[in-house]
Amino acid sequence: MPFLGQDWRSPGWSWIKTEDGWKRCDSCSRELGRESDQCNISHNIILNSEDEEIFNEEQEYASKKRKKDHFRNDTNAQSFYREKWIYVHKESTKERHGYCTLGEAFNRLDFSSAIQDIRRFNYVVKLLQLIAKSQLTSLSGVAQKNYFNILDKIVQKVLDDHHNPRLIKDLLQDLSSTLCILIRGVGKSVLVGNINIWICRLETVLTWQQQLQNLQMSKQVDGRLTLSDLPLHMLNNILYRFSDGWDIVTLGQVTPTLYMLSEDRRLWKRLCQYHFAEKQFCRHLILSEKGHIEWKLMYFALQKCYPTKEQYGDTLHFCRHCSILFWKDYHLALLFKDSGHPCTAADPDSCFTPVSPQHFIDLFKF
């Protein structure tokens, strides 16, 4: 039974399959699916009812597939949940089957809104950095897509408000190094998705790095009070509240006065004592020619050998009673005594534990 088809070698022509083989319908020079007044052959007759049904199903399937591919390739299509908590279970029970993965937690917790909160911004950036270093390949395809969408929002936010670009530069540096290793070692590790997707991601990261490299801080010209206008004791108090040595160095580059204050030996001594133990001092003691301890040099030497204490305005919390990981909303907690998740404990606050970025990763190591 002859039927109408379309040859993939000559798109735009209608072809007829006969007993002698494929023959082109010369009088029909149209795209498949459009009517032609010039064609003398009745395609409705050539197609019997069964073939026409199959043909229509194939057309419908192809149309759905194109829409699905377009949705997947749309960078604005995100799979974010708006939940503030997730149940962390590592094994099957009578009540629950399966377990929670890092990718699932990353998808369901509301990190997209968290980056808009200045208290949570550094926390999310640090978490993304740890994932970039060691956990990127453990994320599912949807989790990876959400990861890069959130990262894109972070980069655009930094480009707009110039807030903490150094943190993002460090994150992108670690991420680009990981992507380079994965792409060069393709076949040695399991990658979710096509290799071209990973190459495209690396190119995107390199573009972000270039944008941040070209970032220029605009000078304030509206005549309002600036940092330089503050008295010395207030500037000194500001420096003493920093917990990161690189922030002190960066601020010291703004004006000669701030540079002088940032070189204070007592400031660096206090910073070393905050982050490190006395035993660690003895192993990395650095003395000047006059026999004084070089606290600034010691801080950066110790930083390479030992982890520093992390400070965040707000973090995720883990409820030991419910085994739930959640964002705590302090405003709701004060107004309505809302714990941030459906807790059944008599005293919920006693069950909460702040979760550091590394602790978050460790929760999903089975």
C-alpha cells in the first residue's frame, strides 16, 4: 500500500512510496502539512485511515518533543521550590521509603530567596563553593541546573550592588578549576548530561569571571558622609569587628589613614587569637629583625594550615527531634513562636542546631 512521507534528504518535498520505490511528487513543492493547489494527486486517497492516524501521532509527538527540548534549553526555566524545610532521612523506614540526597535538599530548600537576604548571602556562597570543590558530580541534572541558575543570580547581584565580589571570585575560581578537571578527564568520572553542556558551563563561568574582573566601583559624588569622614576611634572599631584578614587588607587600600590602622599589630594579634589556638602559634612563630612577633604574617601562614572560624549572619538549622533541615525565620519566631517547621517537640528551641556549610554537605554522606 503506497503512502505519503517526507524524505529527510530533501526537506520540503512530498514523497510517495510505491512498489517501484520512493517517487517524488513533483507537482507538490510544499512543506509537509501545508495544502497545495498544484498537486494533482489526492494525498487523502494515498493515505489510508490507519497510516494517517500513525502520521498524525508522529507529528504530535515531534511537536511535543520540540516544546520539551525548548523548555529544557530555556535558561530562565527553573525548578525552584519555595519550601523552608526538608526532612532528612538516610534510610527506609515503615513510614518513609528511600532517602534524601544532597541534590534533593539543594532543589527543595529556598536558596534562590536566601541570596537576597544579606544575612544568608555569605552562607549560600560558601555552600556553593564547597559543592563546586567536591560534590558537583553528585548533583542530579535538575539540581545542577538550579545550581547554575542560583549562581547566575548571585553574579548579577554582585555586578549590580558591588557587594563582596572577592567571595564570588574565589567561588568561580574553584568552580572553573573543577570544570576543567572534569572536562579533561571525561570518561574517568560519571557526568550527568552531555559533555557539550559542561563545556558551555565552563564558558559561562569564564564570562562571569571576566565581568567581575572588569567591575569598577563607582565613586560617591553626592556629598553625603563617607567612611573617610568618620573619626579615628570609629574607624578603628570597624576594623576590630572584621573576622577576615583579607577584608582588613582590602579596606586598608582605600585611604592612607585606613592603611595605617589596618597595620596595627594588636589588631592582627586579636585576629590570630580569635581563629587559632596557642599551640598552633608555636608551630608557625614568625619574628621580625627586632624580635617582635609578626602577627599579620602569622595570620596568613596559619590560615594556609588550619581552618578559620566561620561567621554567618544566619544559617540553616537542623532539628534533632524531627530530623528536619530548615531556614529559621526570626521575625515569625518572635511574633508567632513559629519554629520554621512542623516541630512536635515540647521545647523546639532546645532541639535546634546551627548547620555550617560543611555540616550541610556531611549530612548527605552515606
